[in-house]
Amino acid sequence: MAKLVLFNKPYGVLCQFTDPQGRPTLSQYLKQKNIYAAGRLDMDSEGLLLLTDDGALAQRITNPRHKLPKTYWVQVEGTPDNGALDQLRRGVELNDGPTRPAKVEPLSPPELWPRSNPVRERKNIPTSWLSITITEGRNRQVRRMTAAVGLPTLRLVRSAIGQWALGALKPGEYSETQIHLPQPSPRRGGRKR
């Protein structure tokens, strides 16, 4: 059995347990021993972070080969047109290569907690919300994708990873569960021809 912790990472918190610079870390919220983040969220991103004590489970969550979907609620500056949405859906070219196609839908503003550092909004520029689901996890990928189509990200909240969702967890709250991992099937001898 593997331990899995679902944590709502607040804005401004690092996805690690120590920081030599004294910035806020997971240790201020989680007291469990021997658990590690399965994936990351930037300091300025919020929402679902999974932590586990099992390396095999962490690998299944984070390895792009498994194509585990990750869904984000993204507040962007501007109003997306069909062209920008279609670009995101097809995949966009980033400096480290093209992204896989994403599932992208307009989203009514979700009911979220106030952020400790309020989002900057300009009176004469509207903002919009999108639900974006990706199956890879490059550094700051969603932010780079929206910027590539002219929609800078203002706020980013991860709402789900695979079958696990943020649910009613408030920032800094977590829930813990046990996961039964199926054993890998034994390999048969001999080579394929």
C-alpha cells in the first residue's frame, strides 16, 4: 500500500520541504514523514499537489509516458478568440518544441479563495478563465502556452491530476489516502521475434 496525500498548495509556497532562503515550504503544512512531491507547481501557482511515500506511484504520476491528464483553471488577460483556443487545442510551438494537443474550454470564473497576493487587473483589459488539460509537464508549460497565443496567465490553479481532484480542499489543507498498486506482471522468458 502506498500513501498518497492530496494537498492544496497555496500561492507563494515552494514544492519542497526546506529552503535555505527561508521562503515558505511544504513543511509549514505537512508533518508526515518520508513523503515527497510527485510533480511540482511553481511558487506562483496554486492548487492540487500530490505527495507519496512510494517511488513507483510517483513515477506513474509524473512520467510523461503515462500521459496522466492534469487540469488547470487559468485566468488569462484578454478574451480568447476561436483562433487562440484552436491553437492551444492543436498544440503550440514553444522554445523547447511543440506541445501535445491540449483540451481547452472556456470556463465560468470558478469559486476560489482570495489569493494572498491579489491578481493584478487592469480596468480597460478584460480577463477570462479557461480550463486547460495537458498530458505532459514541462517547466511553466501552461503559462508559456497561453503567452504563445497572446493570452498572458494571471492566475493558475491546478484542479485535477488523473483521477484525483482538488475537491473542497482549501489552501493549506490536505487529505490522505492509501493506494493499492497492482504488481507488475512477470515477464515471460525469451525474446520477441
